[in-house]
Amino acid sequence: MGGALTILGASTLGIQFKSATLGQAANLNLLPGGTQNIDFVGVSSVHATGQPLAPTKTNFGGSGDALGWFGAVVAAVAAIPAPMLSMLGMLLLCAVLIAAFARHLRRVRSLTH
């Protein structure tokens, strides 16, 4: 979400912000440059995946599981490199695929004639 995010409850009645799916957290991504005006909100099972949300406020009646909200840090996930083929492996794979396709075409042509 870019632009402005406003979630304002009242000190007598906070707004409850929670995931619609029981047991599954929702994600809210406030993009860099987006602004926020958040107060008197209770958060339950909603993670802030962009900017930290309401970092100087407290969870107002929410049950928690609010990573990225109220100063809670979102754990960084280290990138895991995916295995890949060498150049020779890629060339061999391409050759095998071309050969398999050529064989398939020969079979199809022999069945239609």
C-alpha cells in the first residue's frame, strides 16, 4: 500500500484489526514513502511486512501476533540460493529436450500417415 494509512480508534473504543482467516496471519505492506496515522488500534494476527507500523504505540486490546507493529521486529529471512545447472548441464538438458521433441514429432507423423 502506498499513500496514507489511517487507522484511528478512540481511547474509549479502539478499532480491532485482525485476520479474517482463523489461524492464518494477514500481511499489510506500507511501502516506503507511505505515511501512517495510527492510534488506539488492537492488532491480532496481522503482520506489517513493509514499514514498521505504529512503532511508538501499544497494542490496544489485540491478541498479538502482530510482527512489525508496535516496535516488534520482523525477523529477516536469509536468502537460500537455489541449485542450478552449469553451462554444460544446461546444454545437455537442451539437447535431451530437443531429441525427445524430435522423437515425439516422428511418432506423431508416422501415426498420421
